Amino acid sequence: MLNQINIQDIVNIAKLAGEIIMQVYNEDFEVEYKDDNSPLTLADSMSNDVIVNGLSEFTYKFPILSEEGNEISYDLRKKWDYFWLIDPLDGTKEFIKKNDEFTVNIALIHKDTPVLGVVYAPALGTCYWAKKGEGAFKNGQKLPQKNNSCHKAYKIIASRSHMSKETKAFIDNLKIDKKIEVISIGSSLKICLVAEGEANIYPRLGPTMEWDTGAAHAIVNEVGKDLQTYKNGKYLKHRYNKQNLLNESFVVGDFS
């Protein structure tokens, strides 16, 4: 089933969604708030429409699970073999702040595992993509682009908007011989920076949703790294399409 998909078709959809997002970004826009108090803009819904319409045109038909789509019951979802997992605008808070650190996330999940991912940052002109068995790329250049073992400092990615006390404690307790440098950035770009070798590790001991991580998880997997659930001091396989779509705490890095 996966071999039917030309990943550049998915890249093109993400870039088309990015064009719509930038139209809103470059104008004055209103901000609404959902029931969970997370922000929502016109760019979120317009990007969602572009992606859903684009994916629906393919001859292969997979269900779509989107942050901005309708809620789908677990009784129905648990029967899915393949499905699209999308976040039409990841990093809405960064979008509102106009700091350019937001992305379009499109992932293909097989049962509970990401097998394809596209992460596009339209304001930065940066696109990451990966398909299982075909490697990971940034703007056409194969990843990783840097060997992070050569860094003079041990580089840790942290969320710009969501640094939790648990994450801070995790960082403080790391036993590293090198000087520790903390890099803050928004959206799924954090995972992508680990994939390209710009950072060593990204601990996220705070709430995220499956659509926040699925696409970038596929990318980091293709460079021989992983995103793993971190629970009670142990690392476990990070699964998707759970009954509760809230991610448990996780760490992204080299677990080999």
C-alpha cells in the first residue's frame, strides 16, 4: 500500500496549504479559542480544507484524522489499517506571535506507527519529508546533515511556549560531560532539528497530541533515531491511534 504513494504529491499538498496559511499570516487576522482554550485562526481551518481536499483526490483512499476535523470514535478508528494524521497548522501560538516557527504536518500511520511524514514551515521556506525505507530529506538534501556527536556542546531542544517543570527537571538531571546548550523553537521543528543533527535530544514531558508528532516522528525514524514514550524513567514504543489521542511524555534522540 505504501509503495503506491509518491511522497512528492504529499509535499505539494503541504506547500499548497502553506501558501494559504501565509496569505492569512501576512494580514490582520482574528483569533478564536476552542473548548480546551487552544487558539484557532482562519489559517487553521483553511489549511485543513486544502489538505483534506488534496488527499481525497488520490486513487488510494485512507481515513483522515485531523486536529481541525470532526471527532471520530475509537470504535471506528481502531479498525483502521492506514490513515492520514494531520495538523493543518502546528504551532498556532507561534503563528499568532508571528515568529515564523509554525508548520503543516501530514503523516501516514500504519496501525500504530508513522510510515510517512511531511513537515513544512512555510514562513521559513523549509520542508522536511520521509517515507519508510526511502530516507529523510530537508529541501531535497538527505538527512542527517550534521553529526551531532561533533557538537562542542550537548544541544537540547525545548519548547518555546510549553517548557514544563518536568522537562526542566529532566534536563537538570542529565549526566553529560559536555556543556549543555538549550535551544528553544516552536512546533514540530523541534523533532526535525534532532533528525537533521542540529540537536542531540528533545525531551517533552508535557501534553501534546498525536497530530503534533506523527509527521516528524516518521522523519526522525528514517535517520536511525526515534521518538519514544518516557514513563517512570523507562523508554517505551510510542504508539498512535490510541483511544486517548493525547501523547504521553516522550523523548526524541538516538536510542541505538
